[in-house]
Amino acid sequence: MNVPKEQWLSFAQIAEKLTAQGYDIREIEIDDGVYEVSAVKDGQRVKPYLHPATGEILKQKTRR
């Protein structure tokens, strides 16, 4: 994703958005221009990928 860094949400803002949606955040990284998060939601390990400027979940994988 090609979004200028100055438009990106901070790690804290990303964590706040996901926590409000019921995610228990384990780790936040940047991968290929998006935020990649390791988290637990509803007892499942998940990996949501978020738009860096909006925090919108672009896709999510369930991890085992």
C-alpha cells in the first residue's frame, strides 16, 4: 500500500481501534505497507491486516 508515512495512524491508535473491537493485541508490525497484528479474539489467534491511514481491517487470517 502506498500511503505516505505522515498519514499513518500510530501503533497506539491501531491498538486502540482493535481493542475497542474485542481484540487482545499481542504484537503489531509493519509488513508490505500495512499494519500486521497478532491478536486473540473470541478465544482464537488471529492476524488482521489494517490499512495504515484508516485502521480498516483489509483481511484477517485465523492462526493455529
